[in-house]
Amino acid sequence: TTDTTGGILVSQGTEDVISQTNGTLALNASSEGKGASEAKNGTKKYGSLSEAQTALRIKLLENYDRGAIPPYIPNEEEDLLDEGNVSEPVTIQVGINFHRVLDVDVVKSEIDLLTWMRFVWTDTRLAWNPEDYNGLDKMWFWVEDGAGLAETSEIWTPDIELWNQKESIKTSFSNSFAAVDPDGSIFWSRPGHLNPICKFQGLHDFPFDNLMCVIELGSWSYSGKFMRLEPFEEGYSIGGSETSGEAFSEFRLKNITAELRIYPPYPSDPLADWPVLLYTISFNRSWQPYIRGYLIAQILFNCIGFACFWMPVQSGERLGLAITAMLSAVAADLVVVSKLPSASELTWMQKFSMVSQIYAAFCVLEGVVVSYFYFQTSADLVPGYLRCFFCNARRLSSFKRRRYAQRQKSHGLDNSGSSVDTLNLDDSHGSGNSPAGTFRSAPSFRPRDADDFQHKSEIKHNRYWKKWAQAVDDFSR
């Protein structure tokens, strides 16, 4: 009984073990069947989206060469090799979203634009099947310093550069991730500053000008044999957020156009042309501050200068007012000059400023001439120093003649009937007589007050010159 019972117990224990073992085997068999089914179907389930991204990143970046340009046709490498299309260039689509105008420096011929730079291309080495990775349909890869070969960059990127740059877009734009779709399409967008050097057009109409600047984007290393450029959608967009646009700014965006331009090959490589994208940007300038602060002020200063013609000549403020009007015109011109480059071309405002300054200078000169004639008392306008010079010249000539005559007499060469004329130098100008050659200042330069005359001749001469002063004033008015 004991043996039988033991045998039975052993048999029951064996049956339980066998039963449990059969259950485990059945579970393992079902798991193996399910795994085989998944392996057969080519799918693998991950516990989370993060695990799927990690696995996909490892797979895509394995043996990935960041320095090699992407292939042309996606997903069919064998057909690609058979068709011989591996030499086709990769197409890069370029788009710029213009966020706002930060600065337009006409003097330095440069502008500063806040933009979003967008590049779109296809790299079939980064393509995958979303069903294999829990339906994952988007991946992101880091790009540093605007270049795929940077230390921490993960994928290849095009070397699009600003050809007329003040600062490279590799340093003026932020680092960011590039978004990749399952078919290998890559969208790489970065915010930053676009700083080109411009050859401005339309500046001659300042301040009513519509400035235009051309921005040139293209690959710096790859010619058209390896890389082609296309506009992304229209090639540009404006705004896109609540903070875009300008307020209380001198310049605003007016219009933007994008054009594909292909430069001819260099003689060293006749098969390699160079495609670029040309963005023509036009700006509207706020002309109202220049009208209020400069143009109207210049007109008022000119009117003030013209008012000097009605002031009495005896008033010393006449010349002071004319000089003040001229200095104001010069100061206003200096403000405008600081806004414009030092160039040979003249703008509309510079021409107006030149006319205004010439008019202000004429007001000052007219006041000086009228004052000079009004207080003049001499018989003529010959200065005293010229009169002294001519008198001394006449005295010297007379002295030489007398010496010559004496020399002839001493040698017996003088004829008895001949005589040497002597010049009687006489100062016929001014009042009274003076010895020949004596320097006398013109009477009108003597310190005196208005209508302070010493001789009747001065009164007579002054009446004559006052008529000239009146004629100049009437002509100026």
C-alpha cells in the first residue's frame, strides 16, 4: 500500500509536473509562434515611442557619412545603379520667411533682417518604413553651426551661403533640429539674422525713396553638377506670428521677389555652372520725419533769411539774422548728411540743401554789400593800400627819371632845350591834400557812427553810395 500509495503519489506528482510543464511548453510554443509570425510579417513592436525612436536612430545613423552628398533617387538602390542616375544633382529648395526689418544702414550699405531660413531636400539614406517602428512618421536630427560636418551634427546639410554677406548664415542663425519624414524628405528651419551688403537702388529720391536690395544665396562649394536650387513654394513668405512686422520704424517691407539665376561655368570647369537664388527686397521709408524736421525747417530758415532784406541797414541785427539763418541751414544739412553715404551721386534732398545754403549765403553776402555801400564816404572804391602802392610806384618812376637826367648832364649829353618833367603826385581822393605816397586809410574805414561826417565831400560821396545800397536792396527783394 505504501509502495502503491507512494507510487500513486509519485504518479500524481509526475502528472502535475508534466501538466505544468505542458502548460509552459504550450505558452512557449504560442510565444514562439507569435514571434515567428511577427518575424514573418517583418514587424516589431516597441514598448514606447521613445524606444522606437532610439532603435530607428541607431539604424539610420549606422554607417552614415555626413560628408557624402545624398543619392538622387530614393529607396531603389539596385535600380538606381542599373539606371546610372547616381550622378544626378541633389535638389535643394530654399525659402525665407521675413519676420521683420531690424535696421537699414544706408551709409554702410548693409541691412539687418530677422528671418527664418528654410531648406528642403531628400536624403534616401534616412528613409524608413513607419510600420516597422510603431507608426513613427517623423524624426529629428541635430545640426550644429549650420553645417553637417560640425562636431555634434548628425546628418549632411547643404552649404548654402549668403554670397553678398556681411556675416555668414552659419553663425548668424541659431542651431536647430532638422525634421525628417519616412521617405527621406528633410525640412530644416532656423531663425536668425540675415546681414547682406547691399547695392542700394532708388536712393536718389531720398527721403521719398523706395530702396531696393538684392540678396544672393547659393552653394559655395558644390556647383550645379552636384546641387540644384529651387524656390520653396514661392521662395519667400512674410510674417507668420504675432510679433512679426514693424511699428514705429523708419523702414518697412514693401515687396519681395525670388528669381533663379544660373551663372556660367568657370574656364577651368566648363561643365559646372553655378545656380543662385536672387531675392530682391524693396523697403518703404517713413518720409514724414524728414519733412517735419528738415524740409519745412529749411523753408522757414530761408524765409527768415529773406526777411533780412526789409530790415534797416543801420540795424546791426540784420547781418546777425542772416548769419543765424545760414548756420541753421548748415546744421540741418549736417543732419541729413549723416543719413546718407559720402558718394558722388546727389540725392534730391542734397540738391535742395545746396540751393538752400546758397540762398542763405547770398543773404549774408547781400547784407555785407549793402552795409558797405551805405556807410561809404570816399570818392571811389580803391582801397588805401592800393592807393599807397600806386603812389609809391609813381614816386619811384619819377626818381629814376631824375637820376637819369642828372647822369646825362654830368656826361654832357643833356640838350640845353630839354627838360625833365617831374610828376606832381597829389592825393585827389578823400578830403584835403596829403604828401605823395603817404598811406591814408579810406575815410569810410575810420571809426565813426552813422551819419558822422567830417567834411561836406563825405556827405556828397555818401549820398552817392547810398543810392547803390538802395539799388542792391531793391534788386534782392
